[in-house]
Amino acid sequence: MKVCIIGAGAIGGLIGAKLAIAGRAEVSVLARHATLHALRQKGWRLRQGDELLQAPARASDDASALGHQDLVLVAVKGPALTTVARGIGPLLGPRTRVLPAMNGVPWWLCQGQAGAVDAPLDSVDPGGVISAVIARERVIGCVVHIAASSPEPGLVQHGFGQGLIIGEAQGGRSAEVQAVADLLAHAGFDVTHSEDVRRDIWFKLWGNLTMNPVSAITGATVDRVLSDPLVRAFCTAAMTEAAEVGARIGCPVSQSPEDRHAITTKLGAFKTSMLQDVEAGRPIELDGIVGAVREIAQRVGVATPNIDALLGLTRLFGRVHRLYPEAG
């Protein structure tokens, strides 16, 4: 199987390195700048504990040089996805599948749903640019349950977790997705082939919706977020709103916010991905994690005063620190 990785940061670099090391796929990577240079000079590098694993990398900044792929795995930050869509064409053959390993609401989540919710989401796909290039029929939905970081370009530090949930964006199971699941499992991931990956995506989002932005604007690790009773109650209220939105679009959440808080507390003092982005001076993925939830809520008629407040506060924080674009 020919696999191209777009976005060789923490998650993309981890998946690309493990696939290359496993040796069952022909792995290439579309990269730029320092990451491209590092991959060309040093290949894939993955640090697990005290062990450094390496494999040669076929890296380019020209999609045309890599050609049609069987699978394109996109692991960029949400704000970069429109740019990726504009340049992905040379990688897409008639049967190429696209697997976005990203946080938040994907551009395709509401496609095929009844009513106004079916239209492209302005928050994550302004102008429908992504939808026009990457049809839902190509998409393999994905939920990542892995903690990793990239301390320098081309190097990945694996933290914990090996979990990947994948499934047809349109629902059900398929031989094509099973082949991808088998490939990833051979590389060492704990893969679940889901019949309803939309629901799995919303469930993860439901937890990230509050922890990511609250940690970003406060600088607090999640244990401190949840140890403050007022902040915890605010998070619970926002999650309750998001659960109602999910129920309206066929993604019900069966867990209670308090049950989720208990699970998150067990993870200890960790920094969310959005807090890591703030500390590194990178743009924050606010639109996919919070903005899209509010946009969907407006379309299905669910009032979200707590999500609205969370979006407004985090958006203002991001603009003040130049991590989120100004209005207009």
C-alpha cells in the first residue's frame, strides 16, 4: 500500500515512522522547511522511552513528485487544512482514501444530514473549499487516542497510548477500511474499526471542547482545571450543551460530564494540545474544537450560552496573543 503523510509533526510523524519501520507500506511524506530538511537528512525518528527508532524517509515538498497514493493521512492543525486541500490533488487517484488524523469537528461530519446542517461548515471549511476537493466518499474518519510531541523538526517523542479508531465517514464497515486497520495494527497501533465513527469523533470532541480552551487561556494542566469547583461546573455546563447538539445530529453521548471528569482526572497533570500550542506560539485550533460546535448548535436550534462564552473568551485570548486571526 502506498501511503503519504501530510503533516509530519507529533501524530503524523509518529504514524509515519511506525509505518515506515514496520515495512509493509511504501511510505512517503509531504513536508516543508525544517521538517523536510530533517526528514531528508535523518529519516524518520521516533523516541519511545530511551529507545530511538529510525527508518529512511522519502520526503518532498512537491505532491506531483510523490504521485497517486492508496492512502493519504492528513495530520496538520485545523487552520492549515484549507491550504492542504488546495495542494492535495496530485496525490489523489480514483481510489485514493484520505484519513484525517486531526482534532475537532471534521469538515464532512454533517454532510448527508437533513436540513440546513448539511451545508459546509464555515468555521472549518469556509467557502466549501475542502469539501470540493476531498469528497466524503474518500474519507476514512479517525479518532486519535495517543499522546506525542515533536521536540524538534523530524523527531517524535511518544508519550502514551496507541489507540486509533477508524471507520467509513458514511458509516458501516468496508474491506478498504479493514485493510487500513490491518496495516496500522501491523505497525503496532491498537486499532478499532468502527461502524459509526461520527459518534466516536463527537465523543472525543465532547471531552476536548472544554479542557483544551480552558487550559489554553489559564495555562493550567487539566488536573488544576478540574480541581477548581467553579471551573469544573462551567465545563460541565458546556459539555451538557454539546451533548444536546450531538443528539440532534445523530451523535448521542451516553456518558455524563462527571463520569468524563473522573476519567480525565486519572490522567494526572498533563498539558492539552491547545495549551502546548499556546506555549509554542502556534495558532490554536479553536474553530474545529469550539467554533464548529456553536455553528452546528445554531443550525439545529440548541442554545449554548456556556459554549458561546468559552468561544468568545478563547478567541479574544488568541487574538491578543496573535494565535488566532482578527475578525474580517
